[in-house]
Amino acid sequence: MTNEELIAKYNKPVPRYTSYPPANSFVEMGEEEYLAAVDQSNKAAVDNISFYIHVPFCQHLCHYCGCNSVAMARNEVVEAYFDALHREINLLLPHLDKGRRISQIHYGGGSPTSIPLHHIRRLNEHLLGSFGTIENPEIAIECHPAYLNDEHWEQLIDCGFTRYSLGIQDFDDNVLRTVNRRPSLLPVEHIVERLRQSGAKVNLDFIYGLPGQTVQSFSRTIARAIGMRPNRLVTFSYAHVPYIYSRQRILEKAGLPPEAEKMRMFEQAAEQLARAGYCHIGMDHFVEPNDDLQQALERKQLHRNFQGYCPRRITAQVYALGVSGISQLDAAYAQNTKDVARYIQYTSEGRLCIERGYALQPWQRVAREVIESLMCNYYVAWTDMAQRLNISAEEVKEALNYDVPALQQMADGGLITLEPTHIALTEAGSPFVRNVAAALDKMMINNNNRFSKPV
């Protein structure tokens, strides 16, 4: 099939599968149910532990943003929020096995670097003072470089981060103005070099499919990024979901690129990155050949959580702190309130602030493993999966919507190879991996939830 034919047939709204089940399947959950899941997670024979900290504040809001973010609050609100984060840690600590070791800490938002950076240092000290770590843990932060000068970058380096994700989105000033995104205060080349000198790894993050972008303009952006030789380069597909984030409607007036052109932006970027020696990981990551992610992919041991792709070395159950954070435990998800004032109030009263979540049934835990393997490794071998889960291959398939005629149609269309022993994505099918996962998902039968399109 041509790209246009694939888009016409398969560019339908499907889950992003950052979790299974997706977050819009979550139901009401309270503190007691969450703590029971935490207790169960301590018994799941998983030594590592990972923390995600959500900092919702932004100096200003970008029109495309699909994150839980709020315009920068007064200093006293920021102070109160970080006091609440420390209280949440203290409320959670008695329920966690102190023998577990931190493998990953990740700050997201919002813009975590929009606030006074001493708050970040104190949180790192609190967490790292409460647990041991694996050898070379990943301590990562998402950065908006528009408001960071040299002194700020030195403060971040002193916080001990091992990986920085710079949210560039595009180097084209016209595109940035259209989407209300400020450009970097300092030359990005200067920032990357300083962070590299500190011994840290650097990701450069971009978004394609924004108003004003063309194949040619996005190609220039990628070429400039390649010249800096970041450790990882990420090309996120813009997800247009104005029924969830009303601010995105502004972009409709500016005009979004046609789907075929959007897909070509990604293909052109992928070709440039391949020529430059980068390896393609999952839906949107490109990494150096010696990267942990590439090595994990070669062993078909790549994993994924809400923070992104990760190798088995740092894979862990994730405990989320702050508003809207989603904890990913052995058999449950649990999401904090999205309201900053309520979050501060709950923790000041000595309560955790879980509002939504999902307790997985045994068959859903099987489906989660299959879908994660497909989304990360583009491959599932039924016998290998069965051995990993200590069940039969038939029991693995029973947890899925294993519809051979529907899957064969995808194989005939060139998206997958379908064999009795395994299922694998083709190169042409990789942009539609979410569609293949959805085809295997029992929960998508008669599902009326709304999702974004893959392209």
C-alpha cells in the first residue's frame, strides 16, 4: 500500500498505550485501595524503584500542550506545592520496602525548570537520602530552555542529573510564535556542550505536525539537531485532542499540516537520522548505536512507562508524586488529583491524594505484557511470552482479541508478519503499531472512549 492508502485505512483514533489499560479507562480509587496495591507491589520480587515528580507550573502555556500544566503561580503557591511534595514522600515512605533501590528519578511537567531550582535539589536529597540506588541510576529532568541562563544550568548540574531532555520542539521561530512557544534563551549548541562536559546525557525533543511546519522546514530543524550529536533525539507526533485540551483549538485557525505531509515529515527525519548513524527506537526515539535502549531492543528487552522507553536495567515500578501523577505498580495504576489546591490540602491533612486508578485483572496483566512488547520491540513470540508469564501460549492468546482474519488483513496490507509462532511489525507498519496493539486489545471491543490518531 502507498502511504496515502495506509493513512486512509489505518489513521483512526486508537490509544497511545502509555499504560494498559489506558488512563481514560481509570475509575474512582482512594487511599486505602492504593496502599493495598503498594503493599502488594513490595511483595512482587522487584528490587528497583522509580519515582516520577510532576511539576505543573509553566511561565506561559503553549497552545499544543497536552500535559497537566498551569500558568506560573505566586511564589507562596510554589513554596506550598513543594512542601506538599515532601509531605507526600513522607506519607508514602512507611509503606515502601527500604531495601528497594532507586533506579530512576524523572521530573516532568509542566516545566520543572520554571521554578526556583533549590526546590529540585531538596527533593533529590529527600529521595536519595531515603533509599539506596542501583549502580548509575538515571536522574532525569525535562527542561524548557527559554528561561534558563548559564547560572541556572550550573544549578541543575549541581543537582546531580544524569540526563536532560531539552524541549526544543522546533528551531523555526515562525512555528514557535504560532504555537506560543518561546525559543531557547541561550544557543542550544552552547547548552548541549556544557551539559556534555558535566558528564550527563542529553536528549533533544521535537514535535512534528504543528502549524507552519513543512517537510523542508522540519528537515532543517533535524539537520541542526544532528549537528549537535545529542545522545537521543525524539520526534513526537503532535496529538490534536481539543475535546480534552481546549487551548489546542487555536491551532486549527492557524492550519494543521495534512496527514500525508505530517507522515512525510517523520519519514524524512528518520532518513536523515539513519544516515547520521542514529538507531530508530519505538515510535519516536532515535539513539546512538551504543545506547542502552538500542542494546535492549536488540535483546527484545525494551520497556516503556509514562516517562518513555527504558532498558531492563532501570525498569521498575513507578511511584508518582505531585498533581496528576500516575503510579504504575505491579497490578494497579493510581492517579493523584489534578487540582493543585486540593493536592496541597490533602497532604496538609496527612492524606494521600489518589482520586482515580485501575486494579488489573489477571488477564489484563497478560495483555499489558503483550502490548508493551509489541509497542517497544515490535515483536511478540508466543512461547517466549508464555514462559515469561509462566502460562501456556494459548492462555496468552486468550487474554487478547486474537482475531486471525483481522490480523491477516493487516498482514496482507503489509503492516505485520503473522506466523503461528510470533507477530512482528514491518517497517511500513511501524507508524501504525498502536493500531496493531488495538486490534489485539479485548478492551477496544465496543469501546466508546476518545483517542488521538497515530499520524
